[in-house]
Amino acid sequence: MKKILSKAESVLAVLLANPVFAESEKHIDQYKLNMTEGVTDISAKVYDLHMLMFWICVVIGAGVFIAMFISMYFHRKSRGYKPATFHESVKVEIAWTVIPFIILIAMAVPAANLLFDMEDASEPDLTVLVTGSQWKWHYKYMDNDVEFFSKMATQAEQIDGKFAKNENYLLEVDRALVIPTGKKVRFLITSDDVIHAWWVPDFAVKQDANPGFINDAWAKVEQPGVYRGQCAELCGKDHGFMPVVVVAKEPAEYDKWIAEQQAIQQKAKEEEQRLLAMNMTMDEAMALGEKVYNANCAACHMPNGEGLPGVFPALKGSQIALEDQPKHIDVLVNGVTGTAMQAYAKQLSMSDLAAVVTYERNAWGNNTGDLVQAKDINAAINGK
Amino acid sequence: MTTVTDDSHHDDHHEHHIPTGIKRWLYTTNHKDIGTLYLWFAFIMFLTGGAMAMVIRAELFQPGLQIVDPNFFNQMTTVHGLVMVFGAVMPAFTGLANWLVPMMIGAPDMALPRMNNWSFWILPFAFLILLSSLFMEGGGPAFGWTFYAPLSTTYSNDGTALFVFAVHIMGASSIMGAINVIVTIVNMRAPGMTYMKMPLFVWTWLITAFLLIAVMPVLAGAVTMVLTDKFFGTSFFDAAGGGDPVMFQHIFWFFGHPEVYIMILPAFGIISAIVPTFARKRLFGYASMVYATASIALLSFIVWAHHMFTTGMPVGAELFFMFATMLISVPTGVKVFNWVATMWRGSMTFEVPMLFALAFIVLFTIGGLSGLMLAITPVDFQYHDTYFVVAHFHYVLVTGAIFSIMAAVYYWLPKWTGKMFHIGLAKWHFWCSLVSVNVLFFPMHFVGLAGMPRRIPDYALQFADFNKWISIGGFAFGLSQLIFLALLIKACKKQGEPVSGQVWEGAEGLEWEIPSPAPYHSFETPPEVK
Ligand code: HEM
Ligand SMILES: [Cu+2]
């Protein structure tokens, strides 16, 4: 069957001169049909229950369809078949009400048991707070002083078809969540703006991230590896570009990693203080600002600063970007409540913020000549 | 079974007063005219929503963004869903009810003919408003047909006001249509037409109408709360003001789940009319069909949160909604078993309406079975918001509701026009649709299980090959509907062989006892049903 399909397909591929076909043949399982068994005890049980349900449905369906096709074949007028006259039978009708009911109970019991296991997130070894926002994830280790954002790393050029797409197209991030194997990890899941859903198929974990509320889920991963998922709840424009990547490491390696991260984040904080005293040149600020802008702002305000009319405002030629510098910094630092504009003070360093304000005030012909420094941002945040 | 008084004399008399041209259609209070209006409107909406689906499938033909930007893609999925649900399926069923309910119960018209006119004529405006929002600054609604808050409130564009207004009008139209159906059925049955003698199409529509009256106001409430949250500073769905975004989903699905049965119960009625005709055998288990319909309708009020298993409900609630949802498959099963038992030892022929009805039974059953899988909460965590769900609801809605509507049109069209439709075209339409619809929707099960989320404009490479097939199936299904369009135009030009009053050899019921085409005024003197 698979063979016939791919044969017919190669003909089509030639006809349509579709480049995707040739490319994707390399390493990707193109005809993956079924749910993953995953890498946790729970995900394996979910898979088993899924297969049980599947086969029960196949049997019921086959029974119905066979009966139907028998009568379509034998009981047809063209064969001279004369219609019977029966049109009810209490016995049969009771039977096909009661038997399905019993089958349902047989399904409900294992399902309920598994559900209790899945929902029992008590006594974790480790807790991570997962916060969704348009369109990235934030991970905060509750037992260590480590937190970071995780954004899709696929380049825009791959999406636009200018570059070839690589193996993990759309499923790769700049910084993955790292967890230890063999430990019960609890995920506390919430959101800063709209509803998202954090989904890792290999863990059979999918939980909505609701703004203002916290959900929990858990996983105990046995094998080290890289596990990929996506946001599963429509969350606006870039919903399709919000992958989840989790790396599971042996506990010893994990401990090393987390200690490293803690040190790095500590140092970054000290560095920040030092940078406050330093001034960037216009060129430095513009270069850094462009990088920060494309990574954080361009999704809504667009790379050309023109925004999406009626949805996201333009920065090019906007009154705030041209004139009102304090307001510009305020919007960036504190966000605008009741809109998609987030508060970036907790997402970016002060020098990044300074650079991006500078960039926005000088790019796309905004040409104000304003150069903003980290200390200006610090003044806005801390009132100094 | 019945005696019909000859009323052709009256018809001649009335025929003189029918205004012509646009006025006839604007002012009409005739149930047949209004039925025709509803059906054409639904078909135009079906093609409009279909065109949007073509945009979606063209974008998803291969990985990467080629044709539309993600924001417009979201508008397409949203408006496609709204147009198909509220513009195609529901008006088509209302159109069928208008044509058929009076003829099936021996009534001269609907009980409230002026309201009937009104409930139709506000609909085009609702959709004009909705569709025109696509061309305004910021574009149309982009938050999915389920318009979850706060994506539809704080994070939507100002066009949301138009969406809300449009939904209000659609709701008002549906409620008026439902009142009309109920009043007609309760008061205007011919003497001797007791409830348990009514054709199942009448029964299922009666129950559907009660569902509509129960839940359309809930939808109206939901959109109104979205409106005030967005524009007037309330916080129904905003935690910062003491509200709860998940409450939105409870309210929406309290409407939404009965809504999906609103879109399938009349289909059950249609199939229950067609199968006995072409099996030449009475419907098996008439009474149990009625009870099954009623129990489905009642159960449909207590299963809504099966759409919300991942929102973080307490385990007790998850269990309740899982069990209740599983329960609903029992009466649904009874229906399918009854149809098969009706065919069993019948004397079957396979005219076009029967072909659609048989396809319905098989493909709807597939959709029902995937529904049963979705009901199992622990596994639904994996299925939810993937293409597996998309496959499920397209099997029940396209090969379910839409196929039943097509079956109904083929079955009753000769009665309406007095001419047999072009059978060759109809068979082409059927076979092209049947093959393409499965190429379109069946592989969605696979990509869904393999992990492809729904409502995304671009996808990872492992989904590429199935998506290409799905798109090809989609284009083929879209094109197949043009055959239907050609056939309908021919039928409206009254081309084809004249047919008898009974049309189909095995057809039974009052509508087959009047001449074909059905006179403009039928049953002015009620027939007597024995
Ligand atoms: C045996 C009967 C059925 C069962 C047990 C069932 C079960 C379910 C479940 C559990 C879901 C939620 C899946 C998820 O989002 O994770 C669902 C979705 C859906 N079902 Fe069904 N279903 C049945 C029949 C139907 C019928 C008859 C229709 C309509 C004619 C229908 C239309 C839908 C729609 C439109 C959705 C998706 C809505 C959305 O999220 O946009 N279902 N069904
Ligand atoms: Cu439902």
C-alpha cells in the first residue's frame, strides 16, 4: 500500500514539480500514521488505551459495515429479492442498547484509572513554572535561581522558502527546557496574555496555559533525549511558530547544567550593573538594537516597522517613536495593559532595551538621532 | 393511508396573485419560496466557505508560507468555520424544513409566514457584515469560530464588533425559524397525524427547534459578554478584573455542543426517510428512533466540557464529562443499527439519494467512532487541538450533515421541480465527492495522531506528504461541487424528464401524494390521515 502510494506520488511530484517531496525524503518519517508511544510510563499507557479504543472501534465499525454490505449485495431488487415486512423487534433493540453500554463500561474503567494517575502531580522532585506569552515560552525553575525565555529558532528565510528547510524546521528553539531523567518533574503552567497550551507528545502532557490561573501536569522521563512539541491552542498570529523543546539529561549532567546556568545568570546580573555605567556609540546601539528588534518586536510590528494596520500599530513614522521619548520607553518597559504589547523590562536587559529604543527611533527613516543609554532605561524602571 | 382532496383549482386561482421578479422573493410568505431562498443562500455560502477552505489548503499544500500571511490564514479558518456552520449547514436544514414540514404534516404553510420571511431576509445582512469585515482595516475575526477569550476580547481588532453584530442577527434568525417550526408542528398537523405518526424528519426538526431555542440565547450572551469585555470595560473573562477566561469556554460549549446536534439531528431524519424508500421496507424501530433522538438531545446538554479536557478541570468533572459523552454514543449507535436493520432483507436499489444516504451511514459512523475515542479523557490529551479532531468533525459535518443535505436535495428535488434531475451529472457528483472527500479528510487522522496541531499556517516537515494529499483531495472536492452547481442550475431551468407524484417507487408519506411539481399552495384543505 505504502509502495503504491509513493509510486503514484512520485508521478504527481514530477507533474507538480514540487521540491518538498525530494527534500523531505532524507531523514523524516513521512508516513507516520500513529500516536507516539512516548518516553514516560504515562505516555505508554495512553498509547495502549488509544490502541484499545481504536481496535474496539474497528470491530464495531466492521460489524456494522459488513452487515450493511451483505444486505447491499444480497438484498437488492436487481437480484429479485422481495422485501421482508418486519420493522421492529424489542429483543434486538434492547440487545443493541445494552451491549454497547457494557462495552462502554469496559472502556471507562481503565480510562478512569489512567486519568487519576495523570492528574496526580503531587510530591514532585522538581518544579518548573511554564509561562506562555505571544509567541514564546518562559521557564522558571522554582528550586533554583534560573529562568529564561524559549523562542523558535527557525529563520524567517526558511519559512519564506529562501533557504532550505532543515530537519527540525519549526520545532527548534534558541534555549530548550532541560530536565533530569528519572525524576518526577511538575510543570506549573500559566500565561501572560491569551490562552496557550503546552504540549509535548512524548510525555502525553498537554495543558492549557490560562492567564491568571495556574494548571499543573507532570512527567517522569526515563530516557535522555530531545523531545519536541508545539503550542496547541490558537493564540494569535504566530500560533504555528511557538515550539516546545525539552531536553532530558542524566541527573548528574542536569545538576552540572543547572549550576552553570545559575552562575551565568548571576554573572549577567552583575554585568548589567556594570553596563549601566557604560555608554554605547550610535553604531553599537543600532547594531544591537536591530538584533533585539528582529528577535522580539518584528513578529508584530513587522521587520519594516509598518505593523499590521488595525491589528498592530506601525512604529515607522509614529508619533511616539518620533517625538515622545519618555512615552516610548514607558511603553517598552511596562507594556500597554489591555493590548498585546508586553512589558519587556523583565524579558530584556537594560542595554538591550536601550538599544532597541535607539533602533526604533532611527530605523526606517525615523532618523531622530536620539541615542538612548542603559542608564536612561534604569531611570525609567527604578525611578533613578 | 391518506386521502387527498383535489386542490388544483385553488392553485390556479392563487397563481394569479404571485408578484413577479425580485418582489416575489422579497415579499414572499410562501413556505416553498422561502425554502428555496434558504437553500440557495446556503449553497452560495457553501461555495463561499469552500473558497476559503481552498485558500487554507493551498497554503498548507507544502511547508513554508507561500500564499497568505498567518494573520489572514487565521481569518480564513475562522470565517470558513462560521460561514459553514451558520451560513451553510443551518440555513440548508431550515430551507428543507420550510419546504418539507408543511407538506409532510399536511399543512398549507408554516404557521407564521411573515416571520418566516423576516427570519430569512435578515440572514444575508448578517453574512454581508461578517464577510465585509474581511476587507476592513485589521481584517475579519481571526480567533477561530470558537472565539475563545481573551484572544477575542483584549487581543482582537475592532472588527470584533461586526462579528458580534453578525452573530446576533444569525441567532435571531435561527430562533425565529425554530419558533416557526415548533408552532407549525404542534398546531397544524392534519387530522389523524398524531405525534407518533409524524415522519422522522418532522420529529428530528421538532427536537432540533427546541435545542435552538434553548442554546441560541446562550450564544447571544457569550458574544455580548465578549462585546462588553472588549469595548465597555467589563471583565467577565479577564482574571485581572475577577473574571475567568475558562468560563467563556463553558458558556460557549454549553451552546456549542447542542449546536453540533442541531447540525446532525435533521440529517438523521433525512436518512430515516431515504433508506426505507430505496430498501422498500418500513423503517426499523420507528419508536426507538424517536426516543433515541430525544435522548441525544437531552444528553447533549451535559457533555459540553468534553471540548475542554485540557483546561485544567477537577478530575471529578473530567470523569463526569467523559462518562456522559460515552453515554451519548449509545443512542447514536441505535440509529445506525436501525438503518442497517431497515436495509436488512429489503429490496434495495441505488438511486442517487440512496448513494448519498449509504455514504452518510458509513462515513458518519466513522466520525462517531472517532468521537468515542475523543471522549476518553486521558487519550484526548493527545488528540485535543490536533488534526485528529479536525478529521472527526469533518466526518460528522461534511460526510454527515452536508451529505445528508445533498441526499435530501436529490430525493426531494423532483418533487419541487416536477422534473427528474440530470442523473449522469448527479452520479458524477456523488462519486467524485465520495472519493475526494476521503482523500481530503482521512489522512487528517494520521497527521493528527502524528502530532500536527490544528489552526496552524505552516507545519514541520514530517507532515508534508500527507498534507499534500489532503490539499489535493480538498481541491478535488471543491471542484466536484461545481458539478452540483451545474445540476442545480439545470434543475431550476426545469430541464429534465417529468416525474409522477410519487417520484420514487418506494416513497411513502403525504408529500408524495400531491402532484409533482408540488403546487404553490398544497393541502389548503387538510388531508385525512388514517
Ligand atoms: C458519538 C458521537 C460523538 C462523540 C462521542 C463526540 C465527541 C467529541 C469530542 C470529545 C470532541 C472534542 C475533541 C477535542 O477537542 O479534543 C468533539 C469535537 C467536535 N465534535 Fe464531536 N462527537 C460526536 C459526534 C459529533 C457530531 C454528530 C457532530 C456534528 C454534527 C460533532 C461535531 C464536533 C465538532 C464540530 C467538534 C470540534 C469543535 C471545535 O473544537 O472546533 N461531533 N466531539
Ligand atoms: Cu461536543
